[in-house]
Amino acid sequence: MPPVEKHLKISSERTGEEFRELHEWIDNPERKVERHDITKIHEYGKMIEEKYGEKGLQEYIQHIRDDVQAKFNHILYDFEKAMKETLAYFGVKER
């Protein structure tokens, strides 16, 4: 998943604001897993919108989206690498 600094850069490019406090809150190591729980988006979303407004809410959702995308890209990369290694082990060559 992207580090906080990358989230800040993306937010700044998209909105003109970093939303540093928000991204640091989401990625706080002690509660990171809980704050990335997509079943809590509605609950946290209300709180975030009250504190940071509509733009902040959108950045929270975008942060989660970016992390989901990064995680699945990583899984896909690992899968493709494992498939190539497995096929090579059995003598199957790529075409």
C-alpha cells in the first residue's frame, strides 16, 4: 500500500490539499487495519465529513481505493511470478 507521503502527493495533485492529518489518522500503525476496514466506511465517513468536509470524505474513500488497488496489484504480481516459476519447474516454456 502506498506510504503516507504518496497519499499526500496524490491528494495534493487531485485537490490542492494534502489532507496530512487525515492520511496519518488512516495509516496510524496502531489502528491501521481497523481504519482500512471497508465495512466501517459509513461509520468513519460521517465522522470524517464532519471534520474535513466533503473533500475530506472523498480523500478518505480515495485513500482506501488506492490501498485496495495497490494490494491487489501486489497479489497479482506475486501470482504471476509464482505461475511462471511453477511452469518453468515443470518444463513449460512461455510462448
